[in-house]
Amino acid sequence: MLIQIPSEEEVWNTIKNKNSDSVAGPDGFTTTFFLSPKLDVLDAVIDFFEGSSYPKFFATTNIVLIPKKDIVNNWNNFRPISLCSFFNKLISKIIASRLVDILPRIVSVNQTGFVKGKSIFDNVLLAQEIIHDINAKVNGGNIIFKLDITKAYDNLNWDFLYNVLSFFGFNQAFIKLVKNSIENCYFSGIINGGNHGFFKSSQGLIQGDPLSPALFIIAMDYLSRGLEELYKRHTTLLYHTLGGMPVTHLSFADDFIIFSNGSIRNVKILF
């Protein structure tokens, strides 16, 4: 299902569901333009699913630096945004739409971000309830760690991602589709209204790409399952709740909250 050649109906439904009023990408064309050359667009999609990678002009993404404040004097004062090409988003949307029904069956229950049928607010409410028991009387006490892994989205190692996909049981044909989708992305910086040069990405996932969230939470599930296995081997790590709920951690897309016993020995085991 994941690797079959998209039908004409699937392609056009995906295009129609895209925002026709969105800003044009580097090619200068909006979604509305691509509703007319149907055969050309369909042939390009079929060519990709048959194993071809993106041509450079299809995969180019413009990067614009937006100042966060009136006076800027270093790179941290800018917020980079990118405008992907229509075709890049089209392919990613088709693959992501096919993954939607699979993710709930393979991603750990601890993860609620970007998973169909789940809400990130479920974990927010659960975290609030568990925090109430942080002062419960237990040897070593309770301790909570919050891991902000936002940068990991930009620095995700591609080989690691492919290995995790393989561990989950995705076949090599699907992994090749993912590889061709994320590895052939070129960036061009817009300075004073004009494009300047190209450079190729070597790691990470594309911000704003429809497929990126799904790939990221699959990769992060490796950490989630690792934590569950660690707690099974060392039951003393468990956070003590008055209701006896054995929650080890909660995942919020790119953030983790880990609940643990606070003894020095257990903290050393955990980290």
C-alpha cells in the first residue's frame, strides 16, 4: 500500500486538498497552476514512485531570515522560514496520507503528537495529574526530567532513520522512497529579495514538509521503546504514584517528560 503507484484520483485529491492560496514556492507557481497540466504532473509523480529522485529544480527550497527584533546583531536574532516547492509537498503528502492509519499501530502509546486519533492535550492532562504525586513518600523521592529535543529535528541522522524504519518492518522499496524524498533537498538563501547560491542538506528533516512529523516520531519511538525496556530491567526506576500508575515517560512530538525515582543510583542508571 505504501509503495504502490498512485492513481490519478489519489494525486488529484491530494492536490485539491492543498491550500490553493498558499504562497508560491521557488518555482513561482501556486497549487492552482498545477491543476491544469494534469498529465505532466501525473507522469512526474509516477516517475518518482518508480524510483527516480527529485531533479534539483523540483527540490529547491528558499530560506528567508526573518528578524525577531528591531535590532539584530547575531544569527540567533533571526527566525529562518522556508518555502518548499509544490512537487516536493505533493509527494510528501501522498506518502504521509498513506502512513496516517499505520502510525497508531506502531508508535508507542506514550507518543500523542502527530498521531491520528490522539491529542497532545491527553499527555498534558496526564502529566498534570502525575506531577501532583511528586512529593509522595518513597525512598529516594520522585523526580521529573523534561528533555527539549527540538534541535534533534534538524540534526536527525539519516542512516539512523533508515535503520529504525527497517527495524519497524518497512521494506527497502519504501525506505528508498523516503531516502529520495529527504536526501535530494537543496536550499537557496534569499538576501535582499534575490536568490544566492545553493547548498545541499546532509541531515535532518525539512520543516513544514508533510512527511517530516511522521518520520520524526517513528525515529523518536526508538528512544521511547528504549526507555520502556530500561524500566523493565530496573523496576526501582519507577516513579511512585499514589494511584499506582506505572508511567515511565510521556512524549510530546519533540519533547519528552521522564518520570523516575530520585535516588542517585537510579538517576545514574537512567542517564
